[in-house]
Amino acid sequence: MSRSMNNQELAQLLRAISAAYEVKKENRFKIIAYDRAAVAVEHATSEIKDLWDDQKLMSLPGVGPNIARHLDELFRTGKVGHFKQVMKDLPPAMFELLHIAGIGAKTAYRLCQDLKLKNPKTVVNKLIKAAKQGKIASLEGFGEKSQADILESLEEFKRGQVKKKRMTLPYADAIAQEIIDYLKKSPSVLQADPLGSLRRRVATVGDIDIAVATKKPAEVIDQFINYPKKKKLIEKGPSKASILLSGGYQVDLRVQKPEAYGSMLQYFIGSKHHNIHLRELALNKGLSLSEHGIKKRGKLTEYATEKAFYEALGMALIPPEMREDMGEIEAAQAGKLPDLVEIKDIKGDLHLHSSFPIEPSHDEGADSMETMARKAIELGYEYLGFSEHNPSLSQHSEKEIIDLLKRKKEITEQLNSSLNKFTQKTNKKPINLISGLEIDIRPNGELAYPEKGFEFLDYAIASIHSSFKMNRKKMTARILRALEHPKVRILGHPTGRKLGEREGYELDWERIFTVCRQKKIILEINACPDRLDLPDVLVREAVKSGVKMVINTDSHALDQMKLMKYGVSVARRGWAEKKDIINTLPWEELRSILNL
DNA sequence: GCCGTTTTCGGCCCGACTGTTTTCAGTCG
């Protein structure tokens, strides 16, 4: 029997059915239904196969009795008779073309049919050849321009645009800021904001979206499309424009007059699904929503702020990080929006790598404890935990390791008292330094640190840095074993993912959450922008399960201590409140949580 | 095909831009 499909593949299958229906001019709501089911599958927080095992397919919004029945057949037998029927007289190659920018179901079908392309494996190359021979332009409904556009998209696709590159947040922040600074040089730009996924603080950003409030839209659009780093103009109209930057990143601009800027912010922050849900809801009240405002019986009302826009719909302003149609609209209607944690609530950082010569198994920090501690004072923190990697086991005797940690604890204590004299003298908040360790969890779940050394640690973070490819059952057992040690208070970067590099490992989260709750283990939200781990969806699950979390920067250099805000965004996207995050607690309360 | 504190039947988000067209279809977000 073949391996069952993962969520991504399933979503693709459902999209293919939607496309097939589109070509066949089926009821358009049926087409939309399959698209929605595909979205639901993509957004699911667990494997659909597991949902099927538990007979919970219909719990997915957008999956009803029919699609559930088809998926059931798929998991049982490996194929779906109905799907086969639907796709029977369509060229298989057309589904490959759906991945090409600018080609939808209808175009894909026409091209494959008219040019007699059948094989999905060769269709891209054959179509490139056809375009170069001018065969596309001569088809009815196509022309020279569309032929050139298709050719370009195909070649981009071949160059590896399959996996569209996504930016980490700080990178996207920097690009957006540069463009905004550029736009603001024009006096016509009254206000400019980065929106879209960047504003929602999604872990990785595809396109950069910018909105501008102006009374002279044409001028702003012109200014935008003349951005010096523009590589190519994608589109330009009176109210929006898109350009491509040299890195291959797309920037979309929308302009709006100041009186209606609130509606534009709401529209352009998205997410698309949040907006669709909101519009459906509005429709029930006889209202029609758009980026221009709210229409009632054909009469448009404009909104200068988002707050006014949401209030007109009978709900409080929903924080952008929550706008993913994951229940936030219902919560807002019920007046039950959470009071999300903020950067100003953060009172310390418990995961830092100083340059203390600990001879670690992995990379050492670049800056001294003192430098980092002084930075923490500047940030207004009440505490700081140094948790370098454990000394490498192979290079040291047990005694050497214990001596190193003994020494580190002494130095931490000395620094603590000297800095307290400093804070007292300068009238600053006192800082409390603690000495911990980030200990590797070995493949068998043992901690890479001698038992006798634990008395010289204030606390330990346990993390996985090797043997990532382990199945869910083994990996869960490995981690649970490590969490048995009483000094292990924190599970570091719990999924091990590296954005754009590797997926996280699979874990039985229900069990992990249960153990964390019982043993009061704290899950880390690692703020390092290429980790952001726990991921937001799991933060949400953790919050629901009553598991506490800590937001740490995992700084290996002074400069990284400022990245805390990225971890806070993840927490906010997971609906975490102050009470869910332990490093919002004052020092005395934190102490008791860490058993200090 | 899905879905429901105004519905289990009768609805289903909204608008912008482009290319190929003489009024619109396709694609996108």
C-alpha cells in the first residue's frame, strides 16, 4: 500500500478537483467549496490522516459530508472513484500548470487541450518551446503579450520559483521600512504602513504589502514604481501597483484617501480568510464591506480608522496578529478577545549564551556576561539567565565539567553583586542574574551533563540539537525522558524547526502538554527569527491546555537581545496573554516558578 | 458542496488590473 498523503498533497488534490470543476463549468459554489476545503487542510494543525483515524474529518471548517466521504475513501483505498470520474477527460498536464503564476484552471486547460500537451512531467518544457515558436499567440483569446507573460512565468518556475522564497520577519521589516522611508520623501504621502502578513507578524513573509494615505494617488503610484531598487513593474493602476525587487520579492502598494484609510488598513492587513468571514457576517446584517468602507443599501460610509470600522460591525478592534479566521471574529462578537501579551510586559530573558569559556558542544556566545547584563539593565529587565551550551562531553572529564560550571556560578554571583551596587548608585532597577545551562538531549533521552553537576545550576533548558530525524513516537519518548529531571524547567525551541531550512520534528503534543502541565515544565518560545519555535499554532494549543511558556531570545551576541519582539509576536499570534508567559512575572514570582 | 443566535433551504466576499476584446473573462489577493 502506498504511503498516505500529507496535508500539502491533499490540499493540492482538492485544488485540482476545484480546477477540474471550473473547466467543466460546474456550479461555482461547488468550485469554491473545494478551494475552501483545500485551505482548511492547509491550515489544519494536525495531520488530516490522524483526524481521519479519529473520525473527525468534518471538524474541519469547509469539509462537509461529501468531501469527508471522498477523503475517507482515499485513506481506505488510496484513490477516490468520484475524483477519477471528474478528472477523466481532462489532460493530466493541466494540473501541473496550475503552479505557474498567472495561469488558472481555464488557461491551463486551453493550453493543454489546444497544444495537445498531456504529460505533466514534460508540459513545462514543451510549453516553453511552443511559446518560443509563437504557437500560443496564435490561439484564440491569446496574444503576443500573454504569450510573453506565460513564457516568463514558465521560466521563472523552472528557475526554482516552485518553492516561493519567503523572508524572515526582520528582513521583511527592513525592506518595507526602506520603501516607506523612500515614499515618505514625497509630501503627498500623508501616512504609509506595512500591512499584509508582515503586519500580522507571520513567521515568514512572501510579498511585502504597503498602504499609503494620500490625496494625490497618481503621484504616489508614480513615485512607487520609480523606486530605485525596482527590477520590474508587474502592474499599475490608479489605486494599486506592484513591483518586483532585485531579490525576486514582490511589493504591492495600495493608496487610499485619508478619510477611508481605516477601511484600507483593515482590507490590506487581511488575512484573506479573516476578511471573507467578516464580509459574510456583514452580509447577514445587510452590509457590504470593501477597502472603501461599508455599504448599506447602496450607501457607502467611510472609516478613517480600523477601530471605527470594526465598531461599525459591532465588535472591538481585533489585533492584526489574530486575524487568521481561527475564531477571533466569534471571540470579538462575544466580547471575549484575549488581552494579548506585549513587549512592555517582558521582564527578563532566560536563554542567553555569553562568552564565558565553557568549551561548549555547540557555538559559544560572542559577548561577555557583564556586557549582556548591562544591556538587560538598559532594557529595564529584572532578571537574566545565562544558559550556555553544555561543555562537550567527549572533550572533558566529569570533574572538568563540574569545575567549569562551579566557576560560572561563582562569576555570575560576583557579577550580580557588583552590578547591584551599580544599579543602586544610578537609581536603576536591580538585575538578578542566574546561572543555567542549555543541555543537549541525547538520542536516547539522556541529558548530556553529569548528574553531580546539577547542584551548580540554577536551572536547565533541555534542547535537541542532533538526530532530528526520529519518528513521532521515539522523539516524544526521548523528550519526555529528558523532562523527568527536576532541574530541567524549560524545553528549548521545542520543534527544532529552522525556517527555510528544515521542518520541525513530529511530536505527540497532547502528551507533551499533559506532562508539562503536571510537572510545571515551561515551553520556550524561541524569538530567534529563523526559529520562532514554538510555532504560533502550537502556542495556541499550549494556551488552551494551560501550559506556561517563556519567550527567550537565545542570544549568542549582544545585538540579538533586541529580537525579543519577534517572540512576542509569535505569542500574540497564539493568543497568549500575560498570564501564559512566565517572563512577564516579577522576579520574586519567577523565582518560585523556577524553584530557586 | 457547505452551512446556520434571524435559515436544514437558499443562500454563498469584493474589487482591481490585464489582455484581448468592443463589454468581458481570467487571475489575484
